[in-house]
Amino acid sequence: MARFIAIEKITGRVYGDTARFGPAGNVASPADAVCLFDRQLGRAPRGFGHVGPTSRAASYDVYSIERSDSDRPTANDTEAHALVHAHGSWVVGLVTYNS
């Protein structure tokens, strides 16, 4: 299963890395990954829409990292950005909607 790293579109900050959650981070989709990050931060559930890589409406860009490339969780934004740059594949832009 792939690992996901979500980066906030506007700020460039890393919203989350599923590898930081061990087995609980084994999620099936980018939206599931952001839901996992939301739950860990105590945020209310949200809905998601998918948009393309150039969309200005996206809240997050989500990247997939194959588990074999790096199983070690990133400790900070710099490490996460470096991993995305070296081994990441852009998967989807997500627009969030409050439920």
C-alpha cells in the first residue's frame, strides 16, 4: 500500500505523512489520509472534491510515496518535502468542504 503526504496548497506546509501513524496510516486513498490527519488533530469531519494539479481551489496537494522507497516517517516539513521531491508522485489536489 502506498503512503501519502499531504501539503497545504497555500502555505506549502506539510499537513501530514501517513507513515507517522504506523499501521493506522495504511489508508486506501488520499481523502482517507487527510481524514486520518484531521482525526489526529481533532478537526471536524470534512468532505472532499478532487481537482487537477493547477487548480487554485485546492486545499491540499497529495503525493504518493511507495513504501519501499522510505519506511521511515518524516520528522519535519523539510524532510517531507525532500522525500516528495525525490520519490513522490502527485496523486490529486483536494478541495475541502466543511460537513
